[in-house]
Amino acid sequence: MDKISVSKPKKFKRNLIILTVLFLIVASAWFAGFNVIEVMINLNKGSRLLGRMFFPPDLSYLPNIVDPMVETVRMAIVGTFIGATLALPVAVLAANNFIKSKFLHGPLRIILNIFRTIPALVLASLFVAVFGTGPFSGVVALSIFTFGLVSKLTYETIEAIDYGQVEALMSLGANKMNILRYAIMPQILPQYMSYTLYGFEVNIRAAAVLGYVGAGGIGQTFEFNLAWRNFDRVGTIIIFSFFIVLIIDLISSSIRKRLV
Amino acid sequence: MIEFKNVSKTYDNGVKALENINLTINEGEFVAIIGLSGAGKSTLLRLINKLIESTGGEVFFDGISVTKATGRDLISIRRQIGMIFQGFNIVKRMSVLSNVLSGRVAYNPTWKTILGLFPEEDKQIAYRALKRVDILEKVHNRASDLSGGQQQRVAIARALAQEPKIMLADEPVASLDPITTVQVMDYLKKINVEDGITTVSNLHHVDLALKYATRVVGIKEGKVVYDVQMVDIKKEKFYEDLEIVYGRPVHHDEVLGDK
Ligand SMILES: Nc1ncnc2c1ncn2[C@@H]1O[C@H](COP(=O)(O)OP(=O)(O)OP(=O)(O)O)[C@@H](O)[C@H]1O
Ligand SMILES: [Mg+2]
């Protein structure tokens, strides 16, 4: 039988990409003053600190951090709820297949992108400056962050729906509100709820550190104990936060899996 | 009942889909629109309920200009025109009942339909429509759980719930198997004959046109090139004439085949 010869796949492009990436890593490490010896010394310092935090942690402190933890979770829930609720109508307006007006979508999207790009921590320090310290500033920050995140994901989902169902509703005389109710909502609702839960997972983490800038929750307790060098209490806070975040993540993502 | 007067449609990208169409469809007719892919069949159908806007001429429904209608006037025209699609286009994540009830939205105040509140008469209309296409037992199922043929029957029921004067069908059976095809076409025919609902259907298979239509309109490159009442024509002559629509002779073995 004749031997079939096929030309070799061209690997040049792939190799070039690998080389470029390697070069970038090495160059940026050098540029950032990354030094192996320094890392070893710091590792040593770090392990001593870890020892004081976790071997052993001060578990008797646990009752004192339940309240701030509850406050943290509450901040995340309220912030997620407000942000996601506002996000839904705005996402509908931002989607280019529901209302067809470039003058509306362009500016709206720029605003949404700005909201989404500012980290919650930056927002929080801004609101602490405006409203003072406490969970209220944290909730406002989380609401805005969630709003940006959920509205963007949702309007992209609306733009990807099966437009045939919209046309069918149009053909039978449905107005805009009915099209929204009967053709768009059923298609996006599971995703929207999933994005909201995802926002909640992100917010729990964010809420845990927001206290660092004075915006309430467990972060404030953390900051306080760190300042007083109560490292064994800091250890307790870290372990406790870790478990709470883990549990909430597990529950939330299992619900999300069932949604979509 | 439906009248096209010098209607043209050029899409934004410059494609001339229809040119100078003059066509009158009378009450009670079952019209099959045939033609090659891209001939302009869907465009023609969608102009009747203004899913797309014409770029010239005017379409009339019962003497009212569809072309000029907007807002409430357009809605009151559209609710009298049922439409079914190749892809069924029912709302998969809703129950069969909600889908059929959505055919009643244009007859009810928006605040009620948003809350899903429909009067008992409307529910009766929905049940009757489902019974008409023999699928009442699926009334509480999720639409996505149904087979293709069943979904198309739900789509027909939704259109029937509108209590329409006209039924438009854009390739209603193109994604169904031959047996289901006959079922769905039989329902359309029954509704046409028993309820006197004027039916206009795009069809890929000429033998379906031959079997169900009372009139066949052929479209070629955006123009009406063929228009015949089926009572006036012999089967052999009809097959011969297909050359006018498709640009080449169509052989018997090329059609779906009904012996
Ligand atoms: N939204 C659109 N924008 C631009 N061109 C379009 C659009 N819809 C259809 N066309 C073009 O208009 C012409 C007629 O299309 P139409 O869909 O009416 O054909 P058809 O006869 O229904 O074809 P098929 O049998 O494939 O469904 C085609 O050339 C098509 O590419
Ligand atoms: Mg078509």
C-alpha cells in the first residue's frame, strides 16, 4: 500500500508564543526585584508568624467574633439583594435586542463597566469617607459592585437569547412588557439567579475584608487584633472566616449547578 | 383578506428580497408559497404581520393598512393573525398552558397578563385550543419536555387561542419527520376547513403543497412567477409547471412521494 505523507503541522507559531510568555515572566520577575534569597528570609519570618497565629489559635476568642461574622454575612446578603434587584431592569435597558437605540446602550454600558471595574474595597473606602465608618458604607459599596457585575452578565445573557420566542410573542400582538414577561424572563431567569448567587459568593469574601477600611464586619475585628498584635486571635478569625466562606460557597455553587 | 400592492423589500444590507409584489389572498384559502431557498418566501409572510417593514408599497389586512399601522392598531391587527414557525418558537421554560394563554395577552390588560392572571373564559379558550390539536393531556407539562411534533401542536394551539382570522406558517414541518409532518399538516388543514381560517404556508415539499393547498403561489428571486388554483390543474401539469418556480424540471422521484 502507498504510504500517505501529510505535511508536518506548523509548530513555529506555538513555540514563539511559549518563548514570549517565558520571557515575559522572567523579565517581570527581574523588573519587580524578585530575589530568591529574600524570599527564603521572608519565608522564615512568615513561618514564625504563622506559628504564632495557628499553633495554637486562641479559640476562646471565638464567641467574640460570631457577631461581627453575622454582620459580615448580613452585609453581603443586603448588598447582593439591592445590587441584583437594581441590575435586572437596567440590564433589560442595556441589552440591544429589547430596546433598539444606540444612544441608550452606549452610555449605559460605559457606566456599568465603570461600576464593575472599581474593586469593592475602593468603593468602600470612598463611602467610609462619605458616610463614616460602619456597615452602611460596606453595604453601599457591595450593592454598587453587585449591580455592575450582575447587570453586565445579565444583559449579555439577554442578548444571547433565542429571538424566535420574542418574534412569536410579537406576532401574536404582545407589547414590550408582555414580551419581557413571556419571552425574555423565562429564558434568562435561571441565569440571572445564578449570577446573583455568584455575586453573593464574591460579596462574602469582599465583605470579610471591607472592615479593613472601616466599612463594618469581621474585617474590622481582624484589623483591630492585628494592630494589637494578638496573632493567636487573628488566627482564630482567619480559620473561622475560612470555614464560613467555604460553607457558603459550597451551598451557593450547588444551588447554581441545579439552576442552569 | 390580505392584499399586497406593489410591495418591495430591500434589506439593510442591500439584498432585494421582494420586488413589486401584487397578490390578493381571499378568505378561506389555503395558500402554499413555494420557491427556492432565498426566493423571499419568509419575507413575504413576515410582511403580513409586520414582523419586518416593507420598503415600498403597502400590505392590507381586511382593508386596513398593515404597513402604516403602529402601536395599538398594529397590536389589534397582529392578534387576529396567528403564526407558526419552523423552530416552533414556543417558550420552552414555561408550561404548555402558559404558552397557550400567552396567545391571549393582546386581549387583556397588561398589568393582569404580567401577573399571569387570565379570566376563566381565556382558560377555556386555551383548553379548547389544546383539545383541537389533541394535546390537552399535556396541559401542565413543561413545554421543553415535549417532542418536536407536540411542540408544534402547542404552537398551533397558541395561535388558535388568538381566535385568528388568518394563520401564517413559515415552513411549519421542515424540522419534523415525515409522519409527524402529515399530522401537523392535517391539523392545519382541519382548522382551515372547519373554522374557515385563511391559511398561508411556506412549504419546501411540493407534494405537501399539492396535497393540502387550494392555491399555490411560486416565488422566484423576489417575484411572484406562478399562481394557480389547485382545482383548475391536473397533477401532471402542476409538476411540469414547477420548472417556472425552480428554474429546472422537477422529477417525480425528487418529491417526498405520495403513491
Ligand atoms: N434579516 C435579513 N437581513 C438581510 N438579508 C436578509 C434577511 N433576511 C433574509 N434576507 C435575504 O433576503 C432573501 C430572501 O430571504 P427569505 O428568508 O425571505 O427567503 P426564503 O424564501 O424564506 O428562503 P428559505 O427557503 O431558505 O427560508 C435572501 O437572499 C436572504 O439572504
Ligand atoms: Mg424562509
